[in-house]
Amino acid sequence: MNGTAMSTALTVATALATRATDLAQRQSPSAFTIGIDFDQVIHDDFDGWRDGAIYGPPIPGAIEALHRLLRAGWSLFVMTARHPRQHEAIAQWLREYLHWEVIVDDQDPERAYWHGPELLVTSRKFGALAYIDDKALPFQSWETVLEGLPARPDTSARTAGTAAAVPAADTAVPAWFADADATYQQQRAEQDADTHTALRHQADQINTLLDKLGISPVRRSEVGRGLFLVPALLLQAAEDGNGNEVQATWDTRFEHVALAVREAEDLPTGTARIVGALSDLADIAKARYAPVPPARPAAGTDPRAIALAALTRRVDADCLSPDAYAVTTAINGLTAAIVLATSSAGTQS
């Protein structure tokens, strides 16, 4: 960081510290909240708009920064200019990378602040200590703002030499689309209701079995407000590394209650891995000390996004499609065999 950047950072930090103290003294809810832009701050839409698709990997350092802020107790909301119909897709993208509860703003007109442990996706700008945005200009005075703004782009070159200006395209939404959109929203509401019912059944199955086994979990299973299953937390990871975090979850492959584990070093971002079915208390003790199985990526992901994500991050199993994962596993196995054979040959010689 050069001298100018360091001076600017210190000026901003000093201003934020003063503002935080002032808001806290006035007991303002915004003293504990930060608003963060989505595109080009959290999500790398490196190939432009692409019809609104959420296809890119996280901006380097974004996931780690969000976890650091959330663990420190900040209330965070993600601001976006995208249409509200895309907010759930944004929330799902954040859940997959962040492994944190993410909810979509319900547009409550009475809400002026956001204060909660969940990450909120919204198109509204709530009261906050600070807003993190790649297009923002820090306001000190109008004089500095006007000096910082570039000149307005000259559009005369685009129309020079033409007989008449090209009429603007009609962007009005046709009447029939309102009916189509209403039908889509109804279908989506029905799908969400079906999904909630299925998840509620899974959570009930998990909690019923825990009650039957006489287990009092740290956290019972429930349905997250973003329509996802929250596993029951049975045991927290041992700080000395000699014990996994153990969860009771639902195995969609075999349709039964299963145990999933995470090592202490995988917290808080690591994904829990299923190690087997839950049938008795001994299964939990076994899972506590079981080796965590390797990650297996889900099918149906965008190969192009996977490849680009792999190029911008360290390459591991989570960056590969199922077919690529199988090939990589085979290559690793052959490599291990060659190394073993070479070692054996060297020993014999």
C-alpha cells in the first residue's frame, strides 16, 4: 500500500471510528450494521451482465471478510440493484459459498434498520455505520465530490453523420406479461410451500429420532428462513482437535437420518460430510472420532464457472465437476501407485 492509499485508509478509519462512537452513544441500531454491495464486491461478474446470471466466483478475500465480520458480531445486509426476483438466487449463491444462514428481505415497510445474525439480501439501503460499494464516492464535501467525478461521456460521436437519431426502443412491459408473471409467482409460491413441507418433515424426523434416543442436542434441527435444512448440532468440535463437530442431518440419497462431521480446522466455513446413518448412541461416539471423508461436488453446476473458479483459487475437489473429480481421483491413485512402486524398487536395490 503506497503512502497516498495509506493516508486515505487512515482518514476513512478515523471518520468511521468517530461515527461509530457517536451512533453507539445515541444507541442507534445502525451503529452495529454494515451494508455491502453484491456485484464486484462479493460476486465477481467478470463477464458482464449475461442476462442477470449469477455465474462468477467470489471476489478474492470476500468470503473470509464476511465471516470475520459476522463472527465479530456485525449485522450485515447485502445490497443489490438486481430485480427482487433474483434475490433468492443471490441468497442461494451466498449460502453455498458462505455456509451461513442467508435470508431475503420481506420488504416490511416498517423496517428501517437491519439487526440480526443472519445475512440479509435486499434492494433497500438500511441505516448503517458504513456502506461498502465499488462505485461509491466517500462524501466529505460537494467540492471534493465534483472534483472526483469524471466528465460526462460525449455521446455526440455516436450520432454524428446520421440523418436522424435512432428512436429509443420501447421498453414498456406488455400487458400479457403481467399475467405470465403472476402465474410464475404463483407457481413459485407453490414450489416454495412444497419445499418447506418436505424440509419440515426431514427436520421432524431428525428431532423425533433424537428424542427417542434421549439426546438433548446443542441445537435442534429446523427449517431455515431461506428454505434450507438446518441440521441438529449434537457435539461441538474439540478445541484440541481430538473430536469432530457432529451433526444430525437428513441423507437425501438414502432417505434417513444421518450423522455428518466437521473437523475443528474446517470451522466455520467447511462443509459437514455424512459418515453414516444414526441408529444408536454408539454411532455418535464413532462419528466423533471418525476421519472426515473428502468433499464430493454436486452435479449440475456450470462447467465454465467451475473452471474459472479453479483458476482463481487453489484447485481442490470442490472446484471440480463429478466427472473431473473422478478423473482427478484416478490420476492421484495412479500417481500414488507409481510413487509406491518407485519407493519399493529403491528399497530393494
